Amino acid sequence: MNIASLPLSDQAPMTRPLELDHAALQRVHQQMQDGAVTPAMSPWAADIVRLLNGALATELVCVLRYKRHHFTATGLNAPAVAAEFMVHANEEAGHADRLAARIVQLGGEPDFSPEGLLDRSHAAYDAALDLKSMLRANLLAERVAVEAYRQMIALVADKDPTTRRLLEDILVDEEEHADELAGLLER
């Protein structure tokens, strides 16, 4: 017999019933000015905004690095690789926009300041001029981004499911970028 077909009373006992926290629902009414930040996540909002601003800086540095590499790539395979660099730059810019929007939803301010951008970023900027070095630098940056997003996802976990889903979506793209760059490097 399938457990889903059993009446709830016949299923394994639960430690607590699945019920909404009505007191938390009432507190939401009292703090409408907080927008997306609810009382359950508010203790974490500032930390989440700080994490997201670090990710935003990383995405901005990646956009700059990819664009430089796009415009300075030379050699026999350069046109195809440069085109891929621009695709990645545009996707990283989209990530930056999504992160900035979430920061604002959480009541924070996205930090687009060029001052200290590299210090806030998890990835480095690179001014390499040969194609293999460009590919290696971008692959390293993507691997750093993958690890950073995995750690942020673990930190946010159940504290902010919306931010977690956003980070998971971006992680999928970063893993794809790393796979593509590794494949180009093998050519």
C-alpha cells in the first residue's frame, strides 16, 4: 500500500504538525514597509545583502575581464573564442542585474562603486593577451565563482529560499561556463 493513500492518522507520527505560524503572519502586517523582508528572515537580511554584494562585485569584474578578452583576443581560434567571451560577459551582466534587484528587494543598496571593486570580488581581473592565458584566467574565475556560489547557497539555505533559488540559478550558468571554457582549453 502506498503511504500517500493512508489516512494521516495511520502514517508515521510526526514530531509536530504541519501548521503555519499565525503569530509570524500577524507580525508581517505590522511591518509592511519592510517589503520582501519578513520577520523570520530579517535577522539575516544584512548578512545576505553583504554576500550578494560580494557576488555582484564578482560578476562585474567578470564582465570587465570577459569584455577585455573579447576585444583583445588574437590568433587562429580567436574569433570563435572571442564570441564565446562576449556571450559569457552578457550572461555575467545579467547575473549582476538579478543580484542587484534582489539586494534592493532585501532593503539593501547594490554596490556598483568601482572603488574597491576588486577587493569585494571573489575573482580576479586579468589582462592577458594570449588566448590560452585568457582561457585559463576565465576558467579559474568561473571555478572560483562556482565555489563561492556553492558556499553562499549553503549559508543562505533555509534563511532565504528566494535568494537561495537565485544563487542556484546563477550557479547552473557558472558551471556551464566552466565546462565550456575547459572544452575550449583542450582544443
